[in-house]
Amino acid sequence: MSRRSWKRIACGVLLSIAGALPALAADAAAAMARGDAAWDDRAEGAQGGHAARAPIAAAVAAYEEAVKAAPGNLEAHWKLLRALWYEGEYVATTQEEKQRLFGRGKAVSESAWAAVAKRVGASKLAAERAADRAAALRGIPEAPPLLLWSAADWGLWGNAFGKLAAARQGVGAKVRDWAETLIALDERFEGGAGHRVLGRLHSEAPKVPFFTGWVDHDKAITELEKALAIAPAELSNRFYLADALLLHRPAAKARALSLLREVAAAKPRPASVVEDAASSADAARRLAAAK
């Protein structure tokens, strides 16, 4: 075959790809719109802190379509991570289902961070200092939610398979690094989410030599106090702090019980009906057990 023939074939392939790109972008945008609409309706049919399956399953399916149509779309990835977190937390009733959902979240997170590494360099993402990792991510607007929902899905995946096993697989260190990076990038994001995740991790993670020897219960309380100061209306900030105080500061039991009573009696906010109802129910159970 002549060189001219090869050029014609190559040009035809490139033109076909170029022609397909707008269609793929349109498919991804349409799927994202469907996912966003389903996410906004996620509390439809909920009973307290337990969500109905159909709305969030529709969101997950739509965001999966968006990721498939546009593998480099980081917004689609973090929204899929968030939807998987919600389904695993508020719909799933068995350990096996939680393992499947959070396991899918783990895979989505890995794919997203591989794409980010190509943009900024893997070595920068692996920098020892959180400030340096944050500096590498500062030009990526999707970075804060990607950090948060990666940490959430990985952390809950670890819980679903067992905290000791997760610690030995390095899950805690990943969640810690993502939370610290988020704090360095935007400590106020999602109601102090970086402090909330980091504080909860230090409170809950088992201290396993050579794996999670860095776990610090005093730091758990310090970080959760920071989260509460940033967003006192966020029920999970109050609940997690109360739980940490009961676990690690017996002398602060009176304050912990007061926080739990506040959360148990709180009226769910319109934007987070199921999430807040679940926090209130958790607080009521913790309160009953602590008395």
C-alpha cells in the first residue's frame, strides 16, 4: 500500500474520532444531567435515615454512563463516588452489598486519581507534605470533592471488610493523606469535611504497629473540634465529636451527652433529610448506650 493510501486511511480514522468526540461529550452531559436530577431526588420515598433504592440507583447508573462516555471527566467520577457512598450508607442492608458498593467506589477512585496523576505528576501526589500535595491540585476544581469522596468510599470499604484488615492494607494511611490534603486545600469544604474525616479516622482506626502507629486519639478530638467550629449546624460534626469524647475523654462525658441530645432532637435540614435523620438516630442509640 502506498504512503498516500496510508495517509488517507489515517486521516479517515482521525476524522471519525473527531466526529465521535462531540457525540460522546453530549452523551456524558446528558447522563450527568440525569444523575444530578436523581441525586436531588435521593430522599424521595425515604423512611427516616433509610433511603429508597430507586432514586439513588438511578443516580449511580447515570453517573456510570457519564464516566463511561467521558473517562477523563473528574466531575463524573466524584459524583459517582458520592452516589455510591450514599447508596452504601443509607440503602444497603447487608455487609456483602456494602462491600460491593464501596468496592466499586474504590475502583472509581483509583481510576480518577490515575487521571489526575497524568495531569500533575504521580510524584507530586505522593509528596510527603500535605501542603505540597495541595499545591499540585490547586488548579483542579474537582480536587476537593474527589479527595472527600475517595476518602469516604475507601474508609467505608475498609470498615466493610474489617478495620484490622484494612489497616494492614494501608487504607487508613490513604484516607489520612486525602483528608490532610483536603484540609490544606480548603479546610472549610463541605462543613469542615477534611477535619471531620481526619478526626473520625484517628478516633476509630485501630492502632496497628507498622501500619497505623500514627493514630492519635487527642488529635481525633482536636480535628473534630475544628470541624464543629467551622460548621456547627452539621450534625455529623457534633455526633462524631460526642462519640470521640465518650471513647477517649471520659471526663468530658457530660459534654458528650449534651451534644448527643442536640443531635438526637435536631430537625433534618431540607438539603440532607436522610443524612440528618440517620445522624439523629445514631445519636439516640449512642445516648441510650452511654447512660
